[in-house]
Amino acid sequence: MAGRNTKYPVIALWNPIWTIIWSLLFSPVFGAFLQRTNWTEMGEPDKANQSGIWVALGLIFLGGYLFAEPFLPDANDFSQYYFLICWFIFYFLWLIFDGRFQVKAVADRYGSDFHHKLWGKPLMLGAGGLLLWTAISLTYIMGLVMMGFIKID
């Protein structure tokens, strides 16, 4: 079979290219978690731990921004894009320092000869995570408004 590296057994993985693509929507936490699982399946515990660190950093970023955002200055029209800018910066940092390496590793080891895991469950969990984050954010903001900490103009 052309392109198959017989040194490594065929295993089931999430396609690392799609973990990167879906992470743009669902956050690098999503992609790092799936790539962490892939590294574990590939027998690379050090790289799995590195992806796990990105999961933790992503959760800290999302949680930290969630609680800090109402107190950021509204100095200009640019301030409405703080989160989007931070999101892209974090995404590209993850992509440069962790996410992209699995694409080459899987291509070198397995080519396209690996079982592609189905995306239904991870995508539903990613969408559920976004909904949960949104619900927490709205509840937090409503609480701050009701307690008088912030005013909505």
C-alpha cells in the first residue's frame, strides 16, 4: 500500500488538520484536548502533556477574560474587539507552539493510513462548551449589573 509506514501500527485518531480548523471556532482548548488524546494514542506522553498544558492555559485565558472583561476600559470603538483579538492571538500562539506539530507527525508516521475517529461527539461537546461559557458569561454580567458594579448605557 503506497504511503504507509509499516513501522507504526494503524490506530484511530482525530485528523490533526481538522482539530486545528475546528479550534478556530471552538477554541484552542478543543484542539489541544483532542491532540492530547491523539498524542496519547500515538505513544507520546511528553507531547500529550504539552498539549495538556495548552488545555489548562486556554481554560485560564477563557476564565480570566470572562471575569476581567466587564472592567476593561471602554476608551474607544476598538474596545469592542478586545476578546476577538485576544482569541486570535491565543489561537495563533497555540498553533505555532503546539498545534501544527501533530499534523507533520501523523503524516510522517501514518500518512492517511489511520482510522479517522468520528466528529459527532467532539463537535457536540465543543458546541456545549461554547453554550456553557456563554451562559456563565451572561449570568456573571447580569449579576454585576444587578449588584450595581457596572452600568449598562
